[in-house]
Amino acid sequence: MDRSLLPHGPYPLYCAACSLARKRANRVRAVKKYLATHPGVRRKMLDRQAAKQRAARMEARRLNPPTDGRCVDCGEPTGRGQLAWYCADCKRLNTKLKERHHITAGEYKALAARQNGLCAICLGPPSSSRLAIDHCHTTGRIRGLLCTKCNLGLGSFRDRRDWLLRAAEYLA
């Protein structure tokens, strides 16, 4: 017997709610199967979901600002009333760090505190006002904070370990 000819559709033995649930389950299974065979589509979908979640968090933060008028990162007065999240210095630093390295000033300060404010290579204090963020240029992963001289030295070797090893042998 052809079930499509029945008056209640292809699932005549179920109530409308159960029939709808079965259809949804079949659709979810089909989408999961498609995504399993198309990893690029899955990655884009997950990126979109992450962007939506990030936007929702930012909107929640915008709607619920701190009320004490102090910077969230450094605790200094913002100087712009009770609706501001950051002081001018932290806001400028946050913008720069987010654009270049996708981290906040708080994460930068936590990384500096973990290194006791010293360079990860020479263990010296920074020669300029801040330590530079050392990162892998292929993956973008942050390795640590370096003083200006060590950062320029690594940059000269273009993150090539074999060049660094030859330089170390040359100096020995």
C-alpha cells in the first residue's frame, strides 16, 4: 500500500507532533551525514556559530556595563563616567592587540605576569615600554613575550630552527 496516498501523509500511524519529530530527526541525520563528508562546510558552519556566540556575548556586555566607573583590565578610573569598560590606555592597547593577535589587554597582562615581566629568551626587563608578542607566523599561536632585541633577532632568522642552530654552532 502506498502511504503517500493516505490522508495524514507518509506517517499515518503517528500523531502530528510525533510525525513532525520524526521528520526533524531524519533532517538532522541527513545534515550530520552531509557535514561528515564535507569538512570545509562544517568548519564554515562552526565559524559562523562561534561568531554568533561572540556577538551575543558582546551585546550582553554592551547592555550590562560596569557601574563603578573603573577599567575592567587595570582597575584605574575610566574618566568617562560609569558606562565605560576601559580607560583610554587599555582601550588603545585592546584595539591594537585584538587587531594583530586576537587577545585582550587582560590576557597580555596575564602572560606578562606569568613571565614576571621579563623576556622569555634573555630573562631581562623590556628595553622599551612593553614586551613584544612572539607568535608563530604560520599558525598564529602565541609563544610568549620578548624584549625588542630578542624579537628582532628571532625575526631576522625568520623562525627557522635550522638557521638558529647553525648560528649557535657558529658562536660556539
